[in-house]
Amino acid sequence: MILILLFLSACFLAYSNGANDNFKGVATLFGSGTTNFKKAIGWATATTFSGSVAAIFLANELVKNFSGKGLVPDDLITVPIFAISIALGAAITVFIATKIGMPISTTHSLVGALFGAGVMAVGMQFNFDKLIDKFLFPLIISPLMAAVVSLLVYIIFRFFRKRLGVTKTTNLNIHKKQTPSIPSMNMDNTINLKTSKSIEATLEQTIETYEGQILGLSSQKVLDSLHYLSAGIVSFARGLNDTPKIIGLLVIINAIDIKWSMIIIAIIMALGGLINAKKVGVTMSKKITPMNSGQGFTANLVTGLLVTTASFHGMPVSTTHVSVGSIFGIGTATKKANLKMVSKILLSWLLTLPMAAIVSGLLYKLLETLS
């Protein structure tokens, strides 16, 4: 029974992770108007699933890190209620954030849950040094690094774009608006219906495109293709980086074969993204900064490279933190960043770790009492 509860807890965490995280890789595709929401989430689902499958062969170090090994005594790692407390504490935190549209980090939630359940179980025997070095340090540094790198890369790309003679054109998304018919009574008791049409366009409906050629090809088509590719890289990297963190909770007690675990978790993550990703997707796509396809491509490229590099080195960085940092870096370069929304996101990040820690700690005590 306890193993079934552990499995269901890991599945709930996987679903919450997919709902909050799956759209982040393709947020710039939707935000820049390169594609619509349906196509963007479809591309995200396919590439994230591919990354999850690749994690079977490429991300064993992350599985070990998120089993809790080295943070708490080895005998505690094999206790099922410890893993259940971590999974549920992180899942509840991520799910609540998803429902209110805040893009928080599953990694951050797991670290908080590890801390809460670990301290509740062993007190001062918890390895605080490893928590800081292996977990907190990468989580703090990664969004700052992403913001700086994306800003610099965007400036470099903009320089070469101008040297190649590629220019930007702003197009207004103009549409006709018809006012309701207004009846009027004539002297001879006949009725006239008067309607009027007007043309509407707002700054929010502007679309920036690129004019010119790169190696004899349309610059806009080349950029759109690269943008799709970069979004796929980010989603692939997220699947590669996040799936092992959830699997680590199952592998520690050999509840299920690692390969089957990753496939099951990958499927459930995909379902979470398809069903519950809309609110977080809109926040990431529309509310941090307006962007065009070139800016979106730059942010995705930086995010994908940083997260993939971190995965190969076993560093548990947050795709959320890196992605938001990259988008904010672009907004800083263009001076269009929505600082109010960024402040709300930062506040949600600050609350993530303590909330997950409190929930997982209380769950551990409750399960320990009942067992």
C-alpha cells in the first residue's frame, strides 16, 4: 500500500510539473506570434517527451542527487514515507502556483521539500553544506547568468543583423469593427437601420518581421525555423533535466525499473502540460516582456544551452529560472520588461522553498505518526 502511495505521489508531482513547466520552452513562440497556443503546446509536448526518454541514458547523476543521498543518512533514504513527503510537498506547491498562473520551479520545490522532510526526520544531521553547494548555489546563480548572457547574445546578434542588412518592419494587425445597428423612425413611419464600421489597431497588436536575406534565403523564414528549433531544444533540455528529479524518488527503494519509471513519468508530464498549461503559458509569453521572433529565438537559445550543460554536469538548475532570466534579459536590452510582473514572479520564487519545506515536513510527521 505504501509503495502505491509513493507511486501516486510521484505521478501527481509529474502532472504538476508538466502543467507548470511544459509550455515554458515554447513561450516565446506564442508570445512573439510565431505560432498559436495549440501548435506551441504540441511542439513542447513532443520535444519534452523526447528529453525525458533521453534522460534514461544521459542523466543518472541527477537521479542520485534527488534521491536525497548525501543530504540525509543512508538509512532514511530507504524509508518510503520520506520519499512520499517530498513528492507530495513539492507537488502541492507547484500545483497551487499553476492554478494562479505563476511560473515557479519544480526543482526549487523539490529542494524545499527535501529540506523540510529531512530536517523533520533527522534534525541537525541534515547536510546543510551539500544543500548550499549542490542545490541552492546553482538555483541562485542560474537566472542571473541567463539574464546577463541573453542580453549580451542579443546585442551581438543585433549587431550582425544590421551588418547583414536585415531590417525590422513593424506591421499593425488592423481589423474592422462594426457597431450595432441603430434603428430610427422616419416621419412616414418607416424604419431605417444605420450601421458604421471603424478600423482598430493597438500597439499590443503590432507584429515585427524581418526584411532581407541570409545566404540567399528569406531572413524571416530562417529565423522562424531557428526559433522552432531553439524552442525544441529548451523543451528537450527541460525533459532531460526534470524527469530524473522525479524518478529519484522512486528509484531509492527500487519500486519500479528506472526505464519504465521514466516513460510513465514522461507520459504524465505530457498530460499535465496539455491540460493545465494555459495560465502559466500566458504569463511567460505575454506578461514579462513583448518580443519578436528574433528576441524569442535568442532567449530560447541561451536557455537551452545553459540547461543542457547543467544536466550533463549533474547541476540541478531550474528551467523556469533560466527561461525567465533569459526573457528578462531580452526585456532589459529592449527596455520593455514588465518590472511589476517580474517582481511578482520573484516573490513566488522566494515563497516556493519555505512553502514546500513546511508542507513536506508536516506530511512526514503525519505519515510517521500513522505508520
